[in-house]
Amino acid sequence: MKFIDEYRDPDLARKYVREIERVAKGSWNIMEVCGGQTHAIVRYGIDSALPRGVTLLHGPGCPVCVTPVETIDKALELASHDNVTFCSFGDMLRVPGSTKDLLSVRAEGGDVRIVYSPLDSLKIARENPDREVVFFGIGFETTAPTTAMTVLQAKRFGLSNFSVLTALVLIPPAIESILDSPLTRVNAFLAPGHVCTVTGFREYERLSEKYGVPIVVTGFEAVDLLQGILMSLRQLENSEARTENQYGRAVQIDGNTAARKLMDDVFEVIDRKWRGFGTIPSSGYGLSGDYSEFDAEKRFGLTDRVAEESTECISAQILQGIKKPSDCPAFGVTCTPEKPLGATMVSNEGACNAYYRYRSRAKSKSTLGKGGEK
């Protein structure tokens, strides 16, 4: 299939590895921002196929992973209400809050439902006018348009029993937070192609110019990633710093203008707390004034709260690219997908989940013909 088989071609991938080996002279750290990219990198052993001086760092590229415990606790409180039907994507159900998770609330009798689109929750609200229906609106800019459309439809239908617990976050401020950190090790970024299909990449150009770092908008297949790495290395070796678009078959510089207009109408940019980062200014979406009636926090009078992360879990350092899952003593021992300590093990896009699924603790092998843990 076009754009699938050709971007998974092992012979072409090996050619890119050889070109990377030829180009890379220095020692460089490149961070992929998207969890889907992380899973592809670990699944195909791309990081193990690279020359020793090139290290891939895993960033905060999973909206499930960066949703803080405090927000999970708010979801648990809402889901525990007798008259609430709480709708969520499936990978949020096992993310631990302070005391339990949404799956536990459902086991205790709470009406917690898995939906595949926010529009599914809107249908539930229309079919159950006697119940309050709350959608757990998590995601990056990728899922924000469908959440915005759902809220817009709720207003048009006059659905007074529908609301959203909003936990939408924005990628560029997170990249800026990483670059501002004194602990940062990042020399270049592979930007998330799916986000940029919506937003475009002008904001990334600003970051390249401000911080002097190469940023390459990259797809999700093995050849995409290797090409993105090569483009980053060419810039690094030539002391260049600009934003390039490897994912041209899907991404345009201004993104999806209709989707962006919809988001600008329904949402306003707010400060947002991220798991592992703390509060990042102007890094989230909240409902704008015209749509505040659908804000679940306001409707149910939820208050701000403080919650502590597991002291055994190092997901905060993993999300910032400071450590890798294999650095965690709990990984695969007291922390597994069945009994997770943190969201990076639960989520299908989490780095810990990727390492657990595709890589043993002792050894990693590349399907591109070169092995060895880095």
C-alpha cells in the first residue's frame, strides 16, 4: 500500500542508516516528541541501529502520560456521581489517580463508558436526557478539533446535560519548557507529524530561531523516522537550526485552517499542569466564555487539588528525556501494564509501555540489522 509499504522497506531503511553513519561525526541527542514515534523507534530497534554518538531521547509525546494525578482525581470524582455517565477513551481507564483508577470506579458501579470519539458521548447525552454526561477531553492539538466540534454541536442542540472535563495540551510550550530546563540534553527535535497536520509548523519555526535547534516534522514509519533523524543530523553537523518538514505528504506549513478556526472559536489558551513538568504557561486549551456552560469543572464545582506522584515511579524524568524506562528499578518488576505505577506504562503510546512490549531489560535488537542497547 502506498505510503505504508514503501515507508517500511527494510532495504531503504538500511540505506538511511548507512547515510546517518556517514554524516554523523559528533555526539548528538535527538528527542522524538510523539509517543507513536517512540513506539515505532523501539519496535523496529531504530535507536539501536544508529551510530554510538547518536542518541534518541523520548519526550512528553503522549497526552495520557502527561495528564497529572490531580486531573485524574477530578475524573474519578465526577465518575463516582450517581447521576453521571462518564465517557473516556479506553487508555485513560487504568491510569492511576491518588487512590484508584476509572476502571475501579466502574467495578464499584459507576457508569464509566469507553468511547472512540467525543461525538459518541454526545449521542449518549441525547439518548439519556435525565443523566449528566461528561466527556474526558484529553489530547494534543490532534484531538482538539473533534472535541471542539462536539462542544459546538452540544450548543447547537441545546444539550444542558452534557459537559467536558478538558485536559487538552499544546506541544510547542512543552518543547520550550524542555529547552529552558538546565537539565536539558536535547540538540534537535523530531516534531509530531499528526499534530502538525492540524496546526502547521510556523510555531516550530519560531522555536528553532529562538533556541537555535533543528526541528524536523516527522512521520511515524521506520523510513520516516530515519529520514527525520538524517535531516536533523545534517543540520547539527553544519551548525544550522531551522524547521524542516519530512512529512510533506500529510503536513502543510499552515496546517488545517478550518480546524484551527474551530479551535480558536471554542477554546482559549490557558496555563496547564503537566505530569512531570508542573504548570507550563499557555500550554493548554480551556473552553472559551461562549462555551463555558459545558465546562464540567464549573458545572460540578470541582476545586483545585494537590496530589503526589508515586515516589517509586520515574515517569517525570522519562517524559523530560532525562532518563529512559530501562533506568527505572521498578520497570518490569513492580511496574507492569497489569499493575502500573504511572501513566507511561499504562498508555499505548507511553515509553515504558513500548519498552515493556518490544524490548527486554537485558538486550535490544534492531530489525534493521544492527543490535546493542544504547
